[in-house]
Amino acid sequence: MRFLKWCLLILVIVDFLQAGEKIFVVEREDSSLAVISKDSKTNRIENMRNMNHGVVKFRDKDAYVISRDGYVIKFDPLSEKIISEYKTSKSAIGFVIGEYYVAVANYDDKSVDILTRDLQPIKKIFTGSKNVGIKIYKNYLIFSQMDNDIISVYKDLNQGLKKPDFKLFKEFKDIGELPFDAMIKDEKYIVGFFTSKHFGVVDLNTMQFKKVKIFLDENRQMVLKVPHFGFWSIGGDKVFVPAVGDKKVLVYGNDFEFIKNIKTKGLPVFTSLSPKKDFLAVTYSGKDFPTIEIIDTKSLEIIKSFTFDGKVLHLRWSNEKPNLYVSVNDTNKVVLINTKNWTIEKEILDIKKPSGIFIYKRSE
């Protein structure tokens, strides 16, 4: 009985020590991930392949990385050890994690790979096109074929109950020219194009497709180019879009009706909403690379600006604490901003050329 009590006590202590957020930062020039715990750098996970545009995703107690050279790497976010890896192609661009599978969209070899959660191959779908915008909706797997201007919908015949058996369910053609990115908003799959000045929208409940025009201002000027959806922010009753080649953040309602343009210091690249959707952080390109601005999403006014001693490549809000983490690439650090009083609270050093910041919650 005493032994059992000691075991329970040890489990409680371990659980306490592991609780809270853990931050993984892409060190793209060193093919590694820096690990930040309790706002201090604690480790570095090496051998992460080509981390240009490296992306980390979490599901349950698993973590996955996709590398630019076509590797999917599974690692344990608690032990910080690599578990397995699988090379799907010469160049992969995006991936999603289902309950029983991982799906990867490949540029080169123009395919989509379906793998088990342990990265064992299940199926390879050749499309004859670079593939982008891969998403999951219920038992569907949806992606866009960039070279063929097609949206493909595959359905899991096993209904998501075990290892999937995906079969082609529906294809939408003549959707627009050169689809390059997509997102899921409620039941809608929304795709953007390099050369067409509209969105393509598939209602995934009715499997109906339509083209939606969006406008640059109240005079209904057309948007010239749709930025990557990963740079947008959607929350509450508003959609925030960084304008391409213009010093503005465009604000729309949920049905993309125009609300306002917010004038910004520089050319916006990336926007990120706080967990409560009350603030929006914006990064910039060019000479304003070192600056971020904070927008109040109710007043739609800029309330704070920070300028750092190097390019800002990414930022991420904490879900647990009033913290905003900013990767300052040139000076090898992640800066912690206290969002209660909007002051710089700490610099976390020795992060090699940081770019993407990804936060793991123990409850995931």
C-alpha cells in the first residue's frame, strides 16, 4: 500500500513538472528545433532535415514536422526524441493529421501520401499536379491540384473508425487558375489562386462550388492577389487579411463584406489573433521587417508598436499566459512580450536563426 502511494505521488510530481506549454522554434539553417519550457531554452532537437518553411503540428501526445525536402518526422513532444521519419517525395508543402492517419500534399512527385500515425505508408494518390491546400472535414480529405485547376474530395470508406480507405468522391473543375492555398471555415473549403481574382468555395455539406469576389475598399476595387491563408486571421465576427503590396490590413465580415482598411507602418506579411480575439499582431516585410504592430480588434486602431534589432519572421500568442512570443531572426532570440502591460519581459537567447514558433499544450 505504501509503495502504491509513492507511485501515485511520483506520477503527480511528474505531471506537475510536465504541465504547461512547451514551445518549439524552427532553427531552419541548422535543421533543428529549439525547445523552450517555462520561458527558458532547455533543449535542441537536431536532425530535422531541411527546415526551410518547416512546420510543426500536434495531435494527442504526438508531434510531427514536415520538412521542405519531403520528410515527415514524428517526435515525442514530452521526451523531445525523434520516433520515426518517412520521405514522401522530393518536395512536400503541407500536411494534416487525422485520428488514424497523416496525409501529405507533395509538389514533387505530384502526389498525395496517406500514412499511418506511425508513418507507415497506406496509399499514394498520383494527381499529375503539384498539390496544395490539404484539409480534413469529417470523413473527407480535400486538396487542390495547382497545375490542373481542380479541387479533389476523397472520402474515407471506413468512416474514420480505423485505418482509412480513401476513395475519390468528387472533383470540381474550372475553379480558377493556379490554386495555391486553402483553408476550412466552418463547412466551407475556401481556395485562393495565383492569377484569378476570386476565391473558390466548396460547401462540404452540399458539395456545391461557387466563386466569390472580394473587394479592396468601399469602391469595390478588386483584390489583385490573394495572400496565403496562413497569414490571415479569422475570429469572432471579422476576417483580417494582410494586403499584398499595400500598407494596409483589410477587414471583412464573415461573408467577406468589406468593413475597413487599417493603415499600417509597413507592408504586412503575417497576422495573428490573440486567443481571446481582442488583439491582432501584424508583421512586415522590407525595411519594416523588425517591426510588429498590435491592433485592437474592436476599435480597429493600432494601439502599440515594437521595433527589434533584427528581422521578425514569426510570432505566437500563448494560450495560457499573457505572453506574445516573437522570433527575431538576425539576433538569434525569441522575445517575450507581456500583453498585460505591453512591455518586453524577457529575451530568450541562443535560438539559432529562429523562424516558426509552435506551442504544444500538454492537454493535446
